[in-house]
Amino acid sequence: MHTNPAQKYQPFPPIALSDRQWPAQVLTQAPIWMSTDLRDGNQSLFEPMDAEKKQRMFQLLCQIGFKEIEVAFPSASQTDFDFVRGLIEQQQIPEDVTIEVLTQAREHLIRRTMASVRGAKRAIVHIYNATSPTFREVVFGLRQDEVKAMAVDAVLLVKALAKEMPDTEIILQYSPETFTATELPFAKEVCDAVTEAWGATPSRKVIINCPATVEVATPNVYADQIEWMHRHLARRDSVILSLHPHNDRGTAVAATELGMMAGADRVEGCLFGHGERTGNVDLVTVALNLYSQGVHPGLDFSDIHAIGRTVEECTQIEIHPRHPYAGDLVFTAFSGSHQDAIKKGFAAQRPDAVWNVPYLPIDPQDVGRSYDSIIRVNSQSGKGGVAYLMETHYGVVMPRRLQVEFAQVVQAYTDTHGSEVSAAHIWQLFSDHYLHGDTPLQFKGFHLNEDGDQTRIQLQLMINGQAQTVEGAGNGPVDATIHALQPLGYTLQVRSFEERSTGASQAAGEAMACAFVEVTAHGRVCYGVGMDHNIVTASIKAIVSSVNRSVLGSIDC
């Protein structure tokens, strides 16, 4: 046993590349992007996405602008195979989007994979086998020539099967898995054999993907490896050189950027860094890093909030509040000096000038965000204290974004009154702003009727003091309520919806149902809240609350 545990490890040897060129390069264009959210990102989840969630994610990726999407590992399960077939048979793949499927270099898996893409206009078939010494010697017990033969045989089989599918353009992708731990001359030897077997030409390129299956060294070493391959691969004009970094050392974004500087043409990764272990490279961060340098990434993140909510719902993994560009708190400063600098920066910023606001690398509006703490929230403990008192005294556990929104209400109150605010005062502010607003709408009651798959509602309201009944239909009480309000001129887009029990509390007494709805209405994003013994009633009250708050346009909206 080592007396010093660090003695078990050794540094990764440097790459012999004394005339490296990548440190002097500047990124001036976006790479080819390939999303592996539906494969690598999906297989890493506690509960893999079902067909409906995979479909939502596929549509989201297309809307963002991905032209290459790895949709499945079809030979791994019937679910993945059927998903690929569904995309093809139901003609759900946009004309300019190419799907990708992954398989190990094994005959029966390749045949199953090729069967899955039959009938597609175009598909990338991604073959891989591990090439590093540890896998050759410990896992598989194969010699170098046997590893190379496995790759070549797999490629020849794909080539033969592709000839039997003349209506489907098959693009070959090959990965020497565990590339970063493979001897570079051997990685080149295998990749050159693959491109020769396929017959790669400038008009029929092969994607050679160099994955950091596990990060084994600092990002500059990965860049050296990529530049070495870029300079030494045979048929380089017939190769698309691709990156697939993982984040084991927490440096996947840096490794990707340096790899692009080193000559890579293409990047594979996941939205928000999902994937095995510590995840794949975070494509949102890489793309918006480019954007911050004046390079359009070719991907649309102008509504990062909506993208984030969809990914959270599909993956059941929350985005960290400090996540670059997308986290709920990344455009919020709690330090008074930071806030002062930001305010002065906004005041000095001219519409057509280069962006130059302290602490903000990009304009939050470019990703559909606002600067949340222009109204002072001076410390995390202030916001946390409000949330703590609401939960401990009244059993109300607010969603995180509602905490930020309501903290501004409390801050405005304390600024005006200049005194400490008690739990009772906080509850009164919450009630006044979210529960008891009656302008212009006052909720009086409702009647529901189930009609097949639809729910119909008769909603009784007081509208500016006049009794009125409105009707609507939808796929549930909330949707029906939203449709019922539309003829009155209130058009709502629901961004998030949560239902919770308040639990019995020392101040509020018995438990109540509490519904929180976040909406876009009248050009504002804000919350509505409803409380009642009945959860359906609470949900409808929350919708009415959101209308009143958006119409008033108060400080907390």
C-alpha cells in the first residue's frame, strides 16, 4: 500500500510537437455541431427518456439549429431501435438534418444498426472500438493488428450493407475509442486503414472522431494530440476531424476550444454538459463562448430559459443556478459594488456600440434573460432568509425563480420602510401580491366537465366589479382555464407549473394545496400563486393570479 496515495498515479507524457501552431490561432468560425443528447446524454440518466420525451428533445435540437443529431444506439434496445424507425417512417426528420446512430464494431450489432436507418434520406453510421493499451491488453486481450482488423472489417461490412440501401446516403464515422490514452502513431494507423477501406474522397468524406473518452491530461495535451492527427492523417482532405470531449477533469470546454484551434472541424457534445460520469462537453457554453467573441455559433439560444426548462423536464436533472449563461443566478449580483458597476455600465452602454458592461460577458437579453438584481438584493442570505421564513412559518416552499422574484418585493418594502421585516410582514406581502389581488379579475368559482380527452370549464369571475362567466376547453383544468381567458384578451404562455402541499405549519395551521405557475403575458414573465384545500381550485386561482400580476406590471414582475 502506498504511503503517499498520489504515488499511484503518474503524469501523462507530453506530446512531441515542438512546432505546435494552435496557441497562435484565433477561432473565427463555428464548427460542425453534433448533439449526442439523445444517445450519450440519455444513457447517463437515472431514468432514460421515454419516446415522448425523446421526441420533444429531438424537436428542440432541430429548433436550436443542430444539423447532425445522434438519435440512438439502435442495437442496444428495442426502444432505441423503434425510436429511429419512428423518426424515419413518420417523416419527422427535417430535410437539412442528418441523424446519427452508434454501434460497436461487431457484426450482429452493425447489421441491426444498419436495419434501423433503412429508408432515411441520409444517416451517419458511427463505428467505434477501443484502441488504447489498457483496453487492448486488459479488457480485450488483443494485439494491435487485431484491433485494426476489427475496425477495418466493421467498415467493410457497413460499406457492403450500404450498397444494399441505395436510397439512403450512408456517411461513415469512426472513433478510436479511448483516443486520448492511445499511442498517436497507432491511432493514425487505424484511422488511415479505415479511410482507405471506405474509399474516402473529398466528395465522400469520413468523419474521424477523436474522443476524450476519459480526460487524462490538461487541455493543451488534447490540443497537441488533435494537431498531431490533423497534420499526420492520410487523406486529410477527405476527413472531417471531430472532437468528443468528456469532462472528467472539469476542463472539457477548454479542451474543445483548444482542439478547434488545433484543426478540428466538428464538435460532439450535449446541451448543458449531460452525459456519462461528469458529462460530455457543454455545447451551450462552447457556443455562447464563441458568441461572446463575435463569432455566431449557428445555433439559436435566444430563449435559453425555454430551452433549459425543456431539457430539465426531459432529463429530470436541474440546471445548476451558477451554470454559465443558463443558470438562474448568472445574471444576478449580490455584491453592492458589483451592482453599482453594472448599473453604471448599463447607463454608459449605447445601442450600436460593442458590448462593454462590467461583470456581464454578454447582453442577457441576447439569450432572453434580464438582469435580475437591478433592484437591490444585497446578499444570498437575504433571499434565502425570506424563503426560509415562508417555509418554516407557513409551509410554503417556493420554486427558486419565485424566490428571486418575491425577494424583490420584500427588498422594495424594506427600502421604503427602512426597518426589519418580520415573518408576518413577509406573509402579508406574499398574500397581497399573489393570493388576494382582485384587479382586474376576481375568482368566484368554476364548474368542470370531462368530455372525452378534453376538459371543459365554466369560470365565474368578477371583472372590474362585474360578474361574468367564461368558458373554455383544454387537455386539463389549467389548459381549459387559459383558453377560457383568451376571449377576454389575456393570452398566457405557461413556462413552468408546480403543485405542492404547504404542510401543517405553526402559523398557517392545517395543510393547504399550493399551485405555482410561471407565465409570459403582456410582455412580462412573472408568477401566479393559488392556495386552496382543493388542488384543482388552487391551480385555477394561480392562473387568475398570474393574469392580475402581469396586468398590473408591478415591480416584482
